[in-house]
Amino acid sequence: MLIRRITCARALPLSIPMATSPLFSHLKPFSPSSSLPPRVPSSSRSFPFSSLASASPSKPSSKRANPPIAALVEVGGVKIAKDDVVRESDPTNNVPDNIFSKIGLQLHRRDNHPIGILKNAIYDYFDTSYSSKFVKFDDLCPIVSVQQNFDEVLVPADHVSRSYNDTYYINADTVLRCHTSAHQAELLRDGHSYFLVTGDVYRRDSIDSTHYPVFHQMEGVRVFSPDEWEGSGADATSYAAMDLKKCLEGLARHLFGAVEMRWVDTYFPFTNPSFELEIYFQERWMEVLGCGVTEQEILSRNGRKDCVAWAFGLGLERLAMVLFDIPDIRLFWSTDQRFTSQFSEGKLGVKFKPFSKFPPCYKDVSFWISDSFTENNLCEVVRGIAGDLAEEVKLIDNFTNKKGMTSHCYRIAFRSMERSLTDDEINQLQWNVREAVQNKLHVTLR
Ligand code: PHE
């Protein structure tokens, strides 16, 4: 089957020599609500909908919110058909059309795009500081096995990130990677000791100006052999932790200049100890990346028993938003010349000039929720209808009546980054959202 082939396919490193949501760090590893769904959801727990891009068949929409979707994309020389990724009738699949449409776009490989410019600036730092020893991968297929995405980096079986509510599953064993850490183990097994992996990652999430279900991460891993720390006077873990901090402080200075920094202890399943680096920038503390000393088990399982290593992962959008003054994460996907023409290769930190600001239009939707209702599912429905015209979905009212029924009211902000929307268009979108919310989420509109 094609998926198998895709899953196994590996791209070559380049011949020329990081807004991520805190999915792994801020969630308690064993929170009571994090119980694992069955690998194949049973019908009673099954995902409430599969593909969401189709608007109401009974009401023709005047304008398409979503552009047409190519049926075949190519990543690292591998062809991926829409049917391989989006399967409406399969209860183990929760990938909507609009997510498939992002596969293969690879913003991080465009030298004139803020995400590509930032990637290249980070490459420059590593090339200069480590005489081009870091091998770079930026074309690895985002379709990975559950084993790669979770098991091989020791994500506990009951970790919330494995749920169908948080991750896009192609089937019970295959996902769209939710972090670039999915490639760590395989690259270690291949014998790499210095590597950077950049790629698009996919997470089901809320809708606002800093969250988008597809974003870009860069992962870095460095492995040390015993002769590197022996004689330093430090134990292996402290040696790696010190080296890691020095390296990443240098990276932060390279990108942000002489900023104040602080290290915060955190938790990741794959590193111990684990840290977050924060910088004081534009009058607030901002998280820049997550990192730590690689769990020994990952090294020993992958043929590097006597070694020690560090790893970091950073969200490129989060950093690019502050470096380029980009106010809304949807803009990264804009093909509008007025956006794309403002950036050019090698120019990190050119400030984005908003070309116009169209007013948002707010619409409320209220309903009695069911037990299976989640906000991520609602956001998926809204994105399926409105695409990037959905700017924010916010809970504005929540109450439970005497009968124990819970009502939620969400305010949806519709706004285009590129043009003004007509009243008709917004009413049509809202009408379609109400219909889809009712049909797909099994809630009762009020
Ligand atoms: N994979 C982590 C995330 O997505 C980031 C990370 C990578 C943390 C490597 C530590 C080491 O949140």
C-alpha cells in the first residue's frame, strides 16, 4: 500500500552543509484526562467526523472560502495522493481536506519566505559555530508511523498528545507528524551525531492569531562520545547540558541580538533534564524553544549506548512572528503579492508592513454540548467551512442548567487578510458552520 511506501521513504540530507504549541512540555504526563483512546476507536468513542471541507450541499455557496485542492502532492520525491491521507469513511482517519492541501507546500524550503529565511539564518549559526558538521534534513516525509512519532521518543502510552483530539491520524498506526522529534531515533540509528531536521508539523488545535494546525519546527540533535566529556571533570549529563545551553544561548543572540535570557525547567518525555529557553523581548518573556539531554534509553535503543546527547526543538512561526512583526499566523500561507514581495533571501527581521486591515465580523453560535464535544473538533469544523477566513473561535459563555445540560456560546471572528468580505458571504459561512456543527459534532443548536 502506498502509505507503507511513504512511511518508509527517507529523503537525503541536503548536500549543502525553530510558535509551537507546548504540546509536550506543559501537559502533565499522567493527567487524569489524558487517558488514551483505543488505537482504533470503538464506535462509541469514534471520532465525530472525518473530512470537513465540504460545505452544505443544499445551499450553493456564492464564493469559495477554500481554494481547490490538488489531488497529488510530492514530498522528497514521494508522491502522496489525497486518498492516501483523507479517508472520510474510515473511522480511524481524522484528516480533513484542508490539511491535506498543506502537505508538500514546504514553506521552510522557500528562501524568500519568512520561514525559509529564518531556517537559513539558523543554518548559518550552526555552520559557523560547528564548521558545517550538522547534517541538514528538510525534506523528510511528514507521514510517519505512531511508532516514530510517539513510541520511539518514549511518549507514554496514556499521553494526551496521542489522542485523536490532538493528532491527525491517517489510520490507527500512521499519523501526520506532530513534531520533528519523530525523526530522531531513525537518524540516530543511521549513525548521525550532528543533525538538524526542519519540517511541517500538524496538530489539531484552537483558532486564534498564533495557532494554526500546520506549522514548522526545527529539531537539532548532537551526540557526544565518551572521549568528549571524559577529562572535562563533569559527568556526561552535566557536560551535555552545559554544551546545550551554551549552543542555544548563542543561537538566541544570533537571532535576537543581546537579549536577556533565562532557563526554565520543564518536562518532555524524550529528554531529562528538560528546559525551555526564554528571552526578554519587546517587554515580555517569550519562550523560544524546548530542549534537554536525550533520555539514555533512546540512545541505547538506537545503537549509541555509551554516548550522551542533547536535543532541541523550536517553532519557526513563533519566532518569525516576532522577528518580522507578522501579526497573524495565517499570513504565512498567504500567496498575496503584497505579503510575499516584502521578504527576500537572507534578510532576517525585515519588518512586515500591513498592506491593509479589513474589519473582522463576529458571529456567535450557541449549542448544548454532548459528552464527546471538544473545542478542537469545533475548530476543525469551522476551518473546514471558512478556511483561513476564520480568525478566532472563542468561548464567550458557558453554563450548565438544572437538568445538567451544558451550553456553550462561541464567538467566531471572520476576517480576510487580503480583502473585505461581503455580508452575504459571511452569512453564508455562518449558515454553513451552524449546519456542520449540528451534523458533525452531535450538539443541539440553541
Ligand atoms: N518535540 C518537542 C515539542 O514539539 C520539542 C523538543 C524537541 C523538546 C527536542 C526537547 C527536545 O514540543
